[in-house]
Amino acid sequence: MAVVLAPSTKRRSAFHSLTVREVRRLTDDAVEVTLDVPVELQGTYDYLPGQYVALRTTLDIDGEPKEVRRSYSICADPRPGELRVAVKRDLGGVFSTWANESLKPGDTLEAMSPLGQFTPRTTPGDQAVSLVAVAAGSGITPVISIARSMLAAGPNVRFDLVYANKAAMDVMFLEELADLKDRYPSRFAVHHVLSREQRISPLLSGRIDAEKLEKLLASVLPADQVDEWFLCGPFELVQLCRDSLAERGVEAERIRFELFTTGEPARPEGNIGRPVVADESGESYTISFNLDGLKGSVQSPTHARESILNAALRVRPDVPFACAGGVCGTCRAKVVEGTVEMAENYALEPDEVANGFILTCQAHPTSDAVSVDYDA
């Protein structure tokens, strides 16, 4: 039977400057960026298939230099000495547009240690293992890393991929997917679904809605025979898949998912936190935190409704974060005193929440004093 692996995906978050080795065009709106990892940092950048790295750089925005950071999934199977990420241009995306238009070999980017829990928990055993992924657009990035690694792990692994795009010209890693099919013809199947191009099969034409998903589950993706599911794409698609699988009795523990985050995070701004005006009445929350063994504390005016992350950034700029949207999990910490409420959570597992972990970018105090531990 399959062996369930619980990988260690929490490590100290730290940025290091890495040199760009190659920028390879994938589509008109996407590039693969390869970063060199020096020998002395290879242990720092060990990663599991499906994990991501946060990248940051300083760009000129409206005539002023500003720090910009974004998270991108690693798209290669684990290998020492390099990191490969795919960057798809987002409409209005400052970092993604710059990476697609201006980033070149020899440039440097600051990269955080790999993080993330969108990783396989099933490893091959003596019996057959069936894995299925549903991805859309750049959601293929972590999925192709998982597929490559799991197919190479043993001859009993089968991997099915449903990959949604607008048109054939938008398909990232098209050649790599074809190579996987050639290498594992009986164990890897990819079903390209194109929303704006007519394909021979009606099932593979148009958007993936509830009706189309039910047909896919009934015909090519028998849910009761799948050991683990990987879902990566926009919220609507991921939630549709989760709901459909739940209706078919698939346990939540067998479903791994990761969401897109797009646009510019409104909070925090840069790496110092958005400005907060003091409350003349003096009513404030006391927010304390532990990071890298050092204590910090800040007063947060009750009227400001700022997140714990934003408050912490105002007194310590190296507090870890990436998306600031409740998606990536970089700002994870454990509540050790007081109470909070989270606005969104797309990154933490239920058992983590039950054990007191929060996303500080989404957490707001509900008690006079709150203390969190980033090192937990």
C-alpha cells in the first residue's frame, strides 16, 4: 500500500542574493528563470517538489525605488545548485512585467528559503499509486515539479493531469509535458482543456464548469481510485474541484491545493508596513512577537484594524512575508498569548490552525495583548 509521508516544510525564512543564470521564454507572457545556488547555500535551498520561493528586488515605481516581492513555485524536480521558477505576466503586475521584459542573465534577485506545503504526502510502495492534478495557467508550475518527481520515484506511479488554458499558445511547459508523455507513455496522461479553442472532444473544449468536471470525474478521473489530488489555479476552479471531490466522498486529507495570488497587495506596503496614525484616545493593542530568538513589541491603535504582520513590520522590517493575501503561508506564526481572528486562510492546514498557528498578514487582535512566535 502507499506510504504517507509528512514532510518537514517549515524552516527559518531568510533571503540570499542569487544570480540569474538563464531566462527562457515559455510563452508570449511567461518566462522560466534559473537562479544559481552556490555550494555554501545548497542546504539552505533544498526543497520538496511543489514548494515555492519568495523573490524580492527593488524597482523604480513612479520615479521612486521601491521593494517588490512575489512568491513563485519551483518548476523543476529537486536538484542541487539551482532554482527554477516560472513567472507569468499578470495584468498590471509590476514584478511579473519586469521579469518578462527586463530580467536577464547576470542580474541578481534576493530569494527566500523554499517554503510551502503543496507537496506530495504519498510515496510509491509495492502497489500501484494513482495521482491526479487539475491545474490552470501558471498553476502548472508546482504541478510539473510534482509530476516529474513522482513519476521518476517508482514504476508503480500513475499521474493524470487536467490542464486548463485559454488557447494552445498559452500552454506553459508544452514541450516538457510532451516529453513526460513520451518517457512514461503508460503512466502519464495529460488532458488539455482549452476555453477559447475548439478541440475534437467537447469535453476538452470550453471552461471547466461543474458539468464538465462531473463528466471528467465520471470518465477519465475515477475519484475512488485516486490516492492523492493536487489542485492549483484560481480560487473558483480550486473550490469547484474541492466541492465536487467532497461530494464524491474524497477525504480532505487526500486533497492538496494551492491558489493563485494576483495583483498588488494593498497591505503591507513595501517592507515597512503601511503607515498607522496614533489613536488620540490611547486605546491600543499590544502586539509582541518572537523572531530569530529576538523579542519585539509594538502598540497598534484599535481604530487602525491593522494586521499583526503590518504592526510587526513597522518596528522590524525583516519579518517574513510574501503575498500578504493569505495564500502563500510565508508569514505563519503561532499565537502564544491572547486571541486573534483571521480574515482569510488558504495556506494553513486544519491541524495547524487547531494548534494555534495563524497567517499574520490576515490576523487581527481580539484581545488587549497578543503575542506570536515566528520561530515555532
